[in-house]
Amino acid sequence: MLVRECIERIRFATSTLDDLSGKAINTLFNNNNIVQQLMFGLDRYAAETQALEGFYSKCLDTNEHTIDAPPLALRAKTYRFIMVWVQGIKYMLDVVNLNPAEAAFQYQWKGVPRWIVAWQNKLIVYPTDVSSFQTTTLTKAITSESTTIEVDDASNFLQFSGFIQIGDEKIGYLSMSDNVFYGCERGVQDTTAVSHSIGSEVKENNFWVYYYKRHFRIPVINNVISQKTLDMEMEVCDEHMEIITSYTASVLLAKIDPIRTAVYDKTFAEALVMAKAQVRRGRKMINPNGDIRNPIFFETNNPGIYLT
């Protein structure tokens, strides 16, 4: 469902004939009020169901200890899976409480990150990373629409399904071969695709977070929603958006004419219970984190397993 369709549903449910209550409703429930109440419903839906999934990647640098939480991350039951790539090998991280992490790592130990503590919208890494992300440079300028990216040396980057960063732009790619990234998806993870000149630094996004999030914000400026925003796809599935739009309309109507809200007789709380159950049935019940229980002080030679 598009943002435009969502707003249209709410407007249809709250519109009336040209009587006194109708004039009051149509005047009071402008775009600002509709979107604000809609966001209240979307935030409650996200918190109750953990249905909205987000992916975030960044360059985890040497000795980096504290990381900003991913955008719009929930504060409870947030992190599904976290990993870091070190020289092409994937290491899973557990999300643990502050007490065991601080007790286990009493000194500034360095090594492959194994634990994460979430605190005040920050992710604290234990131990401090000892290996930096891979870097290279562009050997050919690219536009904002380029889907192949040529670099000087990509030998230590992931061969398949990785993420790189040039300036502020994050880019996903399908494969890498002979120092060329193929199948590039530009401007991912809420960044903007732009042109980059030859010699620009290309960095490996070696830190990956799978997490549950709130819905993207719907900006309203001077009571106007931009056409670009109206054409965006809502992150909630259509069948659940029907629940949320009905809830939004009923709350708005209750401010003027409580009797007319009787058509929306199912409470939002009951609907969220059903939605949460549907989401759970659609997911396999697997361990939520990396299942790492003890800190690793050193790594022996581990070339990994390669399938041919």
C-alpha cells in the first residue's frame, strides 16, 4: 500500500456530508493531524509485533568501541542478528547485558568482536576491534546510476552479496570479480546515490546488523505531503495497514463524533495480537543472536570453508 492510498483510506473514513460535524471534521483533520495519529498507530504496531525489519551496515574501524544504534531501531526486542566480517570470515556477535560484559572484559582487550551491549542508543563492542575494514579506490568515475564499480584492488572484499561505502553513500553489490563490483544497488540503507570521481576511497562495510525497527517517518511541511513521499510504499503489509488506517480514523472521529466510531468495533489491541501471531507464524523460530557465550582471547588459523 502506498502512502497516498493510506491517507486516502483515512480521509474516506473520516469524511462526511456537508453538515456542521462534517465541516468540523474536515477542517480539524488536516494532513498534519492525520499523519501524526497515523505515526502513533504505526509506532505501536512496530513495538507490539516486531514486524518491521531493518538492515544496517557500517565500517567498523580499528579500536572502535562505541557505535550509534541503527536508525529507527526499537528500544526493546530490537536486535535479531549482528555480525562482523574480518578478512572474509564472518563472526557472529551476541547481544548481552552490561554486567557480564564489563565483568568479563575488565581491561582494554583487543580482538575479533564477540559481544555487543545496547545502551542509550549506542552499541558497545567487546572486545575492541583489532582488524580494520578493507579499503581501495575508484579507478573509474561513476554516476549516481552506475551499477558496475571498478576499483584498484578488491581482492580482500567479499566475493558475493557485500556492502561498500563511498563518502556517505552505501552501496550493495551482488558479486565481485577482477576488481569490479557487479549488480550494484545504489543509495541503500537510507543514503543517497551520487556521482563519485576517480580516486575516491571505497570502504568495506564490515559490520552488519539485522534488527527490528519503527516505520519510516512521513514528513508534512506546511500541511503538504510531497509527491515523492506519497508514492512511497508503506513498510507494513496491506492487510495490517487496513487495521492501522481503521484505528487512525476511529481515533480521529472520536474527537468529534464518538457515535460514528462504532463501525470500527474491533479494538486495536485485539488486532495487534492477531497481527503479532501472523508475523510469528511467518518466521522460523531460531535463536535470536549469535549464541556466543564466552569471550575469545585469540584465533588460531582458520581459513574458512570454501565451496566450489
